[in-house]
Amino acid sequence: DDFYDSITPPGVGPDARAVMRQALAGMLWSKQCYFYDVDQWLRERKTHPLRPPGGHGSRNESWFHMANHDVISMPDTWEYPWYAAWDLAFHTIPLMMVDPDFAKDQLGLMLSPQYLHPSGQIPAYEWNFGDVNPPVHAFATLLVHTQQAAFAGGNDVDLAFLKESFGTLRTNFTWWVNRKDPGGLGLFEGGFLGLDNIGIFDRSATLPTGGRLEQADGTAWMAMFSQNMLELSLVLAEQDPSYEADALEFFERFFWIAAAVDPLGDHADEMWDAEEGFFYDVL
């Protein structure tokens, strides 16, 4: 009781206090040991791309490097007892209230060599690690840092955590730029980037109409990713001036994306519809 009293804002009433405590208990209860050796899984199906007899067609075949064996925060240990990377990033924010070390470890897992693809992609979820989720790990890293600094009165900066996270997040950012911006214009495409499965077709697959789909939401996520990396680099630059170049780079990245979604003048193929006041995907 003393612990939960210490983390509950004074203005929260009794009913809301109970809801808050129950919600945090639910987060703690959804931890589960997750063990998945993809190398072994592919060998058992004789579809490992680097081991005889070799073959293709199994899911996750390009993720043979993965050896997951950790306690991880799951969305639901009964209905879907596996991690989903962007859910997990959001989990770390409330978990910071009750277990900061565990929260930071969870962010670090997805960025570790046992999870992150050598190309820089963060694994999405068990049935297709190569699917594309919104890039929210920089956002979560920033909020986790902000919470920790607030708890410590603004004097606590975990530089080791921030530097290690920033370096790997930069690799992930580069993956997005190289793989999901085929035109090199700052317009991103391909993947599960909206709200869960809402969509009239699978944007990870070939379009039924042919052509390409430049995504307003995917591009917006990358604009936010740029902003988050800018903020992280500014925090680091206060301690290490070498990060000032990173701050300038991500500052520019944001404005390149902004210029791409709404270029100067009127263009038939731009995302911004001035009449309706809305950003649209462009086919």
C-alpha cells in the first residue's frame, strides 16, 4: 500500500486509484518466459537457408539468427502469449512506474543482437518477424528517460542506456530509409502501420492494382521517429558534444519528410488535400 501510495498522484480519487493499481498489476501479471530458437525451428522443418538440405517457404526463414529466451511483457499470456514489438514499446512506459530496470531491459531486448535483424529491422511478432510495425522504440526510449529524470528531480541521466539505445535506433532508422523509401523522397510505404488490421487490403503484400502505395501514416510515423531521435540526440549532446551532428541530421530529416508530404505549390500526387484538410495515401 505504501508503495502504490508513493506513485499515485495526490489528486487521484479512491476509485481511480484502484483502477490504476489494478492496471499496473495486470501489466506485471502479463510477464512470461518466451523461448524460441528460430535456427532449430527451421532445421526441424528442413527449410534453413544456410543448412542442408536447405529450402524456402517457412515463415521467419530470414530470422535464423534469433535465439529468444527471456522474460518478456506479453500483450496477453493466454490469448496471444508472444511479444509484439510496438505493443512492448508502449508497455515500458507504465512499467517504468513500478519496475524501471525491467522496462529499460525490455527496450534493450528488441535492440539486442539476439532480436534485431542484422539489417537493422526490429522483429514484429512471432508469426512474421519481418512484418512492419510503427517505429515507436525511440518514442518509448525518450519517455522512459523522461520519467526516470522526473523521478530523480531531473538529475538522473542514464547515459549508458541512452547511448546504447541511440546507436541501435540509428541502425533501425537507416533500415527504414533504405528499405521503406524506395523513391528516396522521404515518403514511406509497405506494412502494418495503421491501427491493427484495419485496411481494405494487405499493405505488406503486392498491391491488387499494381503500382506502389506511398503511405500517409507510415510517413507520419517516420516524421515522429525523426523528432524522437532529435530529442534524444539533444539530451546526449548536453553531455557529449559529438551528438550535435546527429541533432542537425534528424532536424533536417524531419523537414525533408514535411516537404515531401506537402511540397510547395499544387501537385496532383501530394498527400495533403487542402480542400478536405486531411493527409491521404497516394497510389
